[in-house]
Amino acid sequence: MLSCISSVTLGETPQKLAVQIDQELRTVWKQAGIQIGTRTSDAEFLRRVTLDLVGRIPTTFEVREFLGDQSPDKRERTIDRLLQSPEYALHWANVWRHELLPQSDTPAFRNLAVPFESWLRAELRNKSSYRSLVQEIMTASMNRDASSAAVSFLAAAEMKPANLAANSSRVFLGINLDCAQCHDHPFARWSKQQFWQYAAFFTAPTSAEGQTPRLEIAIPESSDVAQAQWLTADAVTWPASVDRETGRRVLATWMTSSQNPYFARNAVNRVWAHLMGRGLVEPVDDLSDLNAPAVPKVFDLLTAHFIATDYDLAMLIATIARLEAYQLTSASAHKSISNTDGPWLFQTMPVRGLSGEQIYSSLLTAAGTAVQSRETNSYYATSDRERFIAAFTPDRPARAQRSVLQALELMNGSLSAELLNGKTVSAISDAPFLSTGDKLETLYLATLNRQPLPEETADFQQALPALEQGNPDALKAVFWVLINSAEFGVNY
Amino acid sequence: MITLPRTDNSMSRRAWLASCGLALGADWRFSLPQAIAANSERRRSCILLWMSGGPSTIDLWDLKSGHQNGGPFQEIATATSGLKFCEHLPQLARWSDQLAVVRSLTTKEGDHERATHLLRTGYAPQGAIQFPWLGALTAQGHRSDSAEIPPFVSISPQRAALAQRAGGFLGPQLNPLILAGDDDVPVDQALKVPNLAPIPGLQFERERFELLEKLNSRFVSGRAGAVERSAQSAVRSSRSLSQQDTAKVFDLTQEPDSHRDAYGRNLFGQGLLLARRLVEHGVPFVDVTLDGWDTHNNNFTLVQNLVGIFDRAWAALMGDLKDRGLLEQTTIVWMGEFGRTPKINGNVGRDHWPRAFSAVLAGGGIAGGQAYGATSADGTTVEDRPVSVPDLLATICRAVGIDPVRQNVSNVNRPIRVVDSSAQVLKEVLT
């Protein structure tokens, strides 16, 4: 399983692996005889990769720099620059919080959101491996003095074994046990017995005098008792001394082992799904044998690499972002590219939705608010920001559709009203020497991160002749149109 | 199998027909949007009272008093001779002549998510296919871009994220307008549409919307997905919604207090009142959710509380619709994703039971004052005239005036009927 990757220095690995995966995908595409999309323009790529890696659109400065850069490896250097910036941890802590703790988006557990996300941010900044992250979450101490925000995962499950079993198997293993809690489902791979054997790890051990302590749980609506047992057939080895949290520790070790067939694959699948709009396996909650990946070799390569790099998330993202498949445009010249009857083979990039956080950060960026001011905790605590983001929180950002209420918020809401008076617009107001073309270009670069097309410039000039005089109302009108556009609100 | 969702249904249908080499008129069941509009009969509006969690219908509409599965509730006589309801439905009992209780609904889906999908779309979940909800199917054909209010409104859905995509393969323009979704704000604020008023002082309104439309059209052409098209259609719908007169429809303070009290000052009651206003304004489909029916523990206490809420609200709705001459034009549906176990469990609760449960139809097109079908003495099985979900939905379609056998093209290119072809319309339930 560990290929020649280990003989290559870590700095070169993402590039070499990306080339390997590109080759594999091209073989798959050729065999399937399907048309693939074309490469993104530089502007498209920069916007996409900035949103994906640091959670906001690029600034005007970043756009001009990138478009003006003539070096052939500018895309790779941009990927690495973004991953090394502090904003990477800021964004991906948020992504992982939604992924691992969806309960924190519900009223009952909203209080867990900020502490858990802060903890994730610190872990990502420290470049902790994904494996140690999960171990920390699974074995977090319930002891109030010792507890870190990692305990949020346990808190969100209210420490109930059944909840913990269902939640942990789903988010850390990609195994959906929901049905198995109550009955043996005809289509599911997992039995009710297996569910409760797994849940038993989340109980405290019971021990009778002289006997080895056991972890067991009574199965509801029956007289059976389940003994702690893995979802795989391997035997459990218990340590010599056993305490309240032994079950979770032992389970965490099994769960995060490189021999566990689900752990690394699940992480790889989820990260892939985020960046590519669809998982290598869909749905991402179901990595069972019944669900074959469309491109199995790619999945195997990425998983092996992930394990070999000690579960390095940044390295995984760096690899995927380098792929030809990641860099395909979403605009399809041929209808046949996306309207195929066969399995999805990543032959084009689908348009993806944005999370509430991404939209909020992008709006501020477009309006000219400095990026660094978003770091402070007080920023996170403002209820206006929370309210805005909650209105846009979807269950799967990749599939998020714009609702009428969201459109109204962007069109008429207080945040939009405020941003119309932001730096972007006022700077142009204060520069009367700019031609209409230049004014439009500045607004486009700030909001849509590209140059306006000639027909777009013509449309605006025709509709708003007052732009010529630098009329502030006309400028605001343009800004309003651009931030309300479909193009601004999605990740294409 | 994963394919990108089709969204612009009419465009793809034309392309699909062309690719099949199918001549127009070759099969009368394949009708293009224009033909549907031309053939449409006068349609009724539909209000769906969605009982989320699986309501214990054995304690409401089909009591087994005297049997050990019967539980503590007693039966009471209704205005219809021979038809009895639970004692906690005194107000609806007076409306029994308008209600058709279908007692023999039966499915194989005992999981909340799968069963909800089945009841709301008429189909069990099938991989990548994005089945549209009944609301979207009903709203289809009513759709016009100049409509002020989206034709499908969903009030306090239990999972707004799911309801958000209820348009399914019919396209995001048929996603519902969602009010009070996943929120914990007070009732009075929850049912308002926020941000209807434009930003004060912002000029060039007409120009802005024209430019926006041009920009969006350019962007979505050449991209096939639901995500970007939803952004386009949401803007169009929002603009219509912000018109002055339209905003008033959502303002419940326009109703006298006594009227609002009659429905009950809770989210469900006020939601039903809003549903009446929407239907009055021409909205074809509104669903209002009452959550909390998953009574594995403490069934009778919880059910009694929930029944109190909907007995009052629904009876108020019936009276209100009748007073305004709207009852004949409005079909009302009461249902949840499954019933509950006849055998009471160790926690004085009932668990999931899809094998035999009830749904209720009322209002326009429905022959009230009857119970259709019957269950066994112990409530566990259907003994007379079993009803599948397609049967039920096909019946609702007929009452509302849409064709249950009409085909739509799904997002995996397969044509899919509004209701599965196995459906048998329950003729006795219709007028």
C-alpha cells in the first residue's frame, strides 16, 4: 500500500502525486470516451483556490499580482502561499467544525461552536496531524479541570453511547449506522447487534470482584447485552488497568490505526468532496462496499499518501488543488460534458455553493475591509455576523442552493447597506480622474475578481450614464449589482 | 451513479425528446409545458398539515378502545353518524362531514428520513434522483416569473435544509419560500419575511435589476447546475416578493386579535392562519409543520398536547375558509411519515409503525364524512382496502386538479411520473 512516495522528499510530494493522479484520471476519461472540460482561466483559478483554501475571494491586489505574474509555476506557488497563511487555519477550522460537529449549527448546541472552532484553529496552526486531532476529540477528558474544547464532540452527543456511536462512526469512519440503532435494515451492512457492540465502547466498565472489567451495554427493547466489539472482525485487546475512559481510548486507537480501512479513506473523501463538489464515494456518509468509488485507483493513491504523510491535511489539499481535474472550468462548452448518464468521473468542475462564512468574508473583502481584522474573538462574537451566517448555513455547501430569503438578505439587508459605504466604493468616488472603464474595472476586480467583458462595460455604461461623472449613487448601484449576482454568490 | 442535476426542466425535456427522436403527438402522455397550461382545468389550492415525527394515528382517528392496545383516550361521536374520533378532537369532530379519514395507509418505510421522503415525494429514495416534493409538483404549471409570491410556501419545516431543495429535478425555481425554518425566534417574528424593504436611498432600481438579470443570464448559460440557477431564480422571486402589496400578505397584524386567538397563539396555529392568507392570495401550495410526534416515550401526554394545538387550529381554518367561500377551492391534507406501534412499549410510548396508519383529506374535491379502509382489531394490520402512498398522492392530485400520470424528465434523464404508475386513485374519497 505504501508506494514509492516515501522515497520522495515531502516538499516535492504533492506535485509528483498530482501528476500520477492526473495520469490515472486521463486514462479513466479516455476509457470512458467522455469529453472533459477546459482549463480554468487564471482569474477563475485564483478566485476558486482562494475561496477553497482561505475561505474568501481574493483582494484586488492579489488578483492584479496573479494576473500580472508570468511565471509558469504561479498556480502551485499560490496554493502553497495560501496554505501557509494564517487564514488557512481560520477557514478550515470552520469547515471541520461544520463537518465534525453539525450539531453546533442547531440552537441546542450553538454554544459549542466558538470554543470548538477555536480549538480546531489552534490545532491546524500547530500543524497537528488529523489523526492526533481525532484522537484528542475521542479521548477528551470529561473532567472539568482538564477539559479542552475538544470535549465539544462528546458534549454534542450528550455523552450518550448511542449518539456517540452514530456520530463518531459517521464523521470519523464514513459509516452510517443510523438505521442499525433500532433494527436490522435489509439494505444496510450493519446489524443492530453491531451498533450496540460499537456503542459499548462509550460506556464505563463494569467489573465484578476478581473478573476482568468489561464494557457492555443493554440493547433497548430486548433482554440482550452487547459486549464491546469493533465494526471489523479484529479482536479487542484490553489494557491491564481499566478506568472510566478506557473504552474511548481503546476505540480511538483502533479507529485511527493505519490498518483501519475507513479512517483515512473517510478523511480523504470528505476533503475531496469539499474541493471537487462530489466525493470519490457518494454519499460521503456511506463508505460501505455497496458504494464503489468511481475512480478507485485515485482514492487508493490519495489514501496511501495521506497515511504516509502522517495524515497531513495541508499536504492533501495541496495535492488535490494541483490536479488537472481541480483546475477544470465549470463553464461547459459542450452540454455532453456534464449531462452524461454514466458515473461522475470529475470530467468538469460543478458550480458549488458557498458557506455563510465564505459569503460574509467575501462581502467584506469586496467592500475593502482589511483581512486581518477578522481574527479577533470579538469579530466572531458579533451577533449580526452570526445571524447573517446562520441564514446561509446549508447542510452541504457544495450543493447549497440560493433561497429567496437569502436573496432578500443580500438585496435589502443591513450588511449590504453598510458595505455600499465601504472603502471600495468610496475610493472610486474619491478618484474623479478615473474613466468609466477604469471605474468598472476596479469594481469588477474587487467583487468578481476579473476584468469586465466589453459587452458588460457597454451594458453598464448604457444603463448608468451617471457613472461618467463618478456619481456615487451610480457607483453604489454597480457594486450592488455585482455582489447580488449569481457569479459572486457561488464558487465556480 | 452520480450525475449533475438538471434544473431547467423544459429545456432538457426538449433536448431529451429530440435525442429520442420522438415526434410530438406520438405519445399523448408526453406533454410540453405549453400543452399543460392549455389543458389545465381550474385548479384548487392545497394546504398540507405535516405532522413531523410520525403521529400516533391509532390514538387520533382509528382508536382501538377496549383492546389492550387502545391506550387511555376515549372515542367521541362526531357530526357524522358512525364515525368516531379521539376525545381530544372535539372541534374537528364538528367538521367530520368535511373529513375523509383514510385508515388503511401502509408503507414499508420505518425510518424517519426514508419515510418522510416517501410521503413528501411519493417515491422511496433512489440514489441520485432528486424527487420533487408534492408542493413543487403542485406548483409546477402555476409557475410564472411574474408571480408575486413563490407558488410553494413551507412554514416551519422540521429541516429547512431539506425543504430548501424540495423543487428537486423540477428546478430551483420550484423550491419553496421557507418561513420560520430552524429558528428559535418568537412566533410573531418567525412568520415574517425579513428584508422585504429595499435599502433606503439606493437609486436606479429599474436599471439595477435589468443589469442583474443580464449578468446572471450570461453566467448561467453554459453551466448546467442547480446551484447557479437557484441564485438567478431567487433574485427574480425576491424582486416580485418585495412589491408593496405582496408584503402585506405576510403581515398577521392585519387580522383581528380574536381571529388570531381562534387559531391559537402558537407557531402552528399562526402558521395555518398565514396559510389561509396565502391561499386567499392565490398561492397553490402551502405546508405547515407541527413537530414533536416521535413519541417513543410518554406517548399520551405528548400526543394530547399536540392534538390540542391542531384540533383548534385546523377547525379554525375550516371555519375561516368556509366563511370566505374558499373551502370548495382548497384541498387540505393531514399526514405524517408513519403511524405508531399499536403495542404500547415499556416507556408508555409507541414506536414507529408504517404498516397501518391514517391520513386525513378534507375540503375541496373530497367526499367527507367517511372513514376509508379499516385496520384489524388490534390495529397492527390493514384489513380492508390498503392504500399505498402513490394511491394517496394520486388522489390528492385529482382533487387539486393535476394529472398524476404526467411525466417529467428527471435529473438522470429518466422520465418520472408525478405519481408512480402503480397508483390507484381512491374514487370514493373524491367528490
